[in-house]
Amino acid sequence: MDEQIRLMDQNLKCLSAAAGKYSQKEDKYEEEIKIITDKLKEAETRAELAERSVAKLEKTTDDLEDKLKCTKEEHLCTQRMLDQTLLDLNEV
């Protein structure tokens, strides 16, 4: 009986040591999870900012393309007017 108690006591000590070891590992893993979660949140925030920047740049590009088109049309109209004026002057 004493031998069984001694063995159970040793087993209890081994289990307690293992529990402490695994508790430390669990704490370490929880800290790693927290760090990785924080990094993920930062990456998501950066991605959202990048998406907004891309949207702004696309809008700016569209606006500039529209402005270029209008300017080309104005230039064409001005060129036609100048050509007609030159023809009128040559007829005089």
C-alpha cells in the first residue's frame, strides 16, 4: 500500500510538472496568437487605406481623362475656327 501511495505521489508530481509546463506553453501560444492577431488587424487597416487610395487615384485618372477629352475637343474646334478664318481672309 505504501508503495502504491509513493507511486501515486510520484505520478501526481509528474502530472503537476507537466501541467505547469503545458500551462507555460499555452501562455506562450496565447501571446503569439495576440501578436499575430494584432499584425492581422494592422495589415487589414493598411489594405483598407490602400483600397481607398486606389479608388481616389482611379477617380483622379477618370477626371483627367475626361478633361483631356474636353481639351482635345476644344482644340479641334479652335483649329477649325482658325482654318475657317484663314479661308475667309484668303477670299478677301
